[in-house]
Amino acid sequence: MQFGIFTVGDVTPDPTDGRTPSEHERIKAMVTLALKAEEVGLDVFATGEHHNPPFVPSSPTTMLGYIAARTERLVLSTSTTLITTNDPVKIAEDYAMLQHLADGRVDLMTGRGNTGPVYPWFGQDIRQGLPLAIENYGLLHKLWRTDVVDWEGRFRTPLQGFTSTPRPLDGVPPFVWHGSIRSPEIAEQAAYYGDGFFHNNIFWPMEHTRKMVGLYRQRYAHHGHGTPEQAIVGLGGQVFMRKNSQDAVREFRPYFDNAPVYGHGPSLEEFTEQTPLTVGSPQEVIERTLTFRESVGDYQRQLFLMDHAGLPLKTVLEQLDMLGEEVVPVLREEFARLRPAGVPEAAPAHPATIRKESVRGSS
């Protein structure tokens, strides 16, 4: 089981003092959190991709390449790579380059994002969002697996005798997750290719998540990739912790109440009851996260959102200490104990990372 954090890179005022970090501060803070994630023993750091204020991560591979140079074990990923508005050729090149620089410690999550205006900014039509996602990923998949590509589709100019460079490290493309909250077509796409399916369930009830993951598992087996239980599943999560649960609720409430994405809506208590958001003690986070397995079965990756809504960097670093020291070790043990034989423990790793770990372990 892999555990990690993902960031959406929002630049949000701290509601307790009104201070807004600069873009420079926020970018540097995201790097600090990635380094902290490795320090406390997490497995994955993932960044979103946005091209509009109040978000800053417009160039995920730039950030992840910088983090790769400063880490040794951390898997570097995205919590969205915009498959609809990025050219698949550029995605193929950028992530293959990152794969080489990071010695294989790279995967990515394709998605359509949640910002409608991004489509015309990049010359696309939001009404074609799903066809774009399907066609563009089909081309990306081919570019990484075929040295010389001839291709023609609806949404970009044809390719004739084209080779994307660099080629994937050791001929093994980065592992791909297909991220979606609400589109069964994307669950089907993930299943068709035998890729991973990531449901970022931070805003939705677990019943909805259960249905989406269940569909993906059924279709994964239908397409001949293995049993439903062997399908590669990832979940999002959202937590805020203090030693005492009452202190956690009191401290997090002003951030929740004013957050751009869900502030001024349902109360904190209503939201935690209806969604996987957990605000409380480390033990409460452990207990709540273990219940996810009851809804979706044994899964391979759990990412937590922790650095949003204006929370100060110091506070988020404290959260990562608790996550790495008190929560994840227990979750690792419990998920491993409950996992049946034959069910993958994690997403497929690049052979280069496996070789490196073997050398490190024998030294």
C-alpha cells in the first residue's frame, strides 16, 4: 500500500489573520512539503495542474523535476495532468524526460480538471471534453509504446513517421492513473488499458465512490487484465489532526468555513458525516481510513490533501509529522494484514526503482 499527499497548489488567505502568501512562497512551500513527505516515510508526492488563479502549479514536470533532484525514494506523480488541453505529444516527451531524471520514480494521473475556461485558453471546446480525453490518451499510450507512429484523429494534426523523444526509460512507460470523480467513461478507459483508476473522493459520499470503483473493477476483469480484486485503485482523502479531536475541530473550522471550494456551504459536521473528510485525532483518522476498504475493497494508493484553504506551512508540516509517525505505520500494518494473497500491494513500479531499492537494501 502506498501512502502520500497531493496538493492543488491554491494561494488562499489565512482566514485567522488575513495573510495571503505570495506565489513564490506557495511554490516553495509545496517543495518543502514534498521533502517532508520523504523525510517522514511517505511514498508519494503528487501535484495538480492548474492554469488560473488562485492556483500556481501550471508546470508539474518543472516542479517534480526539481523535487526529483532533492529526493531519493519518493514517487513523483500528478493529481491531475490535463489530458484534454495538453498536447499528448508534449505529455509523452515531458514525462519521459522526467522519468529519466528521476530514475523511474514517476507516474501520472490523467484527468479533465475542474476549470471550464481552460479549454478555450488552450484552443479546445469543453463540450468535447470526454472525446478529447479518450482520443488524447489513446495517442499518448501509443507514443510511449511505438517507436515510429503514424496517427490521425479529430483534435490535432496527423502524425507521420513520428518518434517522441526521449523514449521511456528502459522502454517502460510511466504508470498511468485515470482520475475521475463522476465520469463512468473514464473508469471504462482505465479498465480498457489495464491502467489504474483514482477516485478523488474528498467531496463525494463513499456510496458514489463505491459505485465508480466497482464499475472500474468489473470492466478491468471484462477486458482480461485480471480479477476485479487485482485492479489498481487509488483514493483521495482529506484530514486535519490534533492530539485531541476537539482541538482539531476548533482549529480547522475557520479554514473549512472560508475555503474556496466548500466554504459557506454545509457545516463542518455535515461535511465530515457525508464525505471522507476526517477532522480529529490520529486514531480517528486511522479508523476512518480503514473503513474505505469496506466500500472499495483492497486498494493500492491513498493520497491525502493537507495543504489547502490557507493553512500555514508550519501547521501542515505538523500534520505531516503526525501522518508519518502515528497514522501511516498503523495503516500499513492493518492494510497488509487484511489484504488477501494475489491482490497487488501497490501500483506497478518501474524496474529501475526496484533495482535501486535492491542495491540499497543489500548495501
